[in-house]
Amino acid sequence: MAIKIRIPTPMRQLTGGVDMAEVQGATVAALLGQLCDKFSGMDKRLFKQPGELNRFINIYVNDEDIRFLSNLETPVKDGDDVSIVPAIAGG
């Protein structure tokens, strides 16, 4: 099944300006794995180490933060809306 992932502006230099990528998988982990295979350098932006998202990266499935679902093992299906949202700090 193909699912679209929204790419945030700060990461679009890795995708050649693409704002949405279509990947396949049954879980968020599988989708992100495909995304990293598709775009060189994406893994370093998303993951601290394999299987551990950087603390400033938030992933949402249908407007729900995966940290409150099943994290990277959150299941996905056709039609789901998946977004990568980098945390913003300021003061």
C-alpha cells in the first residue's frame, strides 16, 4: 500500500524540493525506512540511532502524535495522513 508522507520545509533540501513522498509499509517504521532509502541523508535527520527518532522530530498519523500511539510500530493504512514535524524552539 502506498502512503504519502508530508516533508517539512527544512528537510526539503534532501528531497530536491519535494514536499510529499509516496512510500509503502504497514507501520510508521517501515514508511520512514523507505523514505530514508529514497532520500540520501534523511536517516541522519530523522534518527539518533536506528530505531530511535531524534528528540526534535515528531511524527503524526492522522493528527495524532505517534508517541501516544505505538511509536514507530504504529500501524498505517491507505488514506492515512502522515506528517514529519520538526520541533521548534525559541525564547
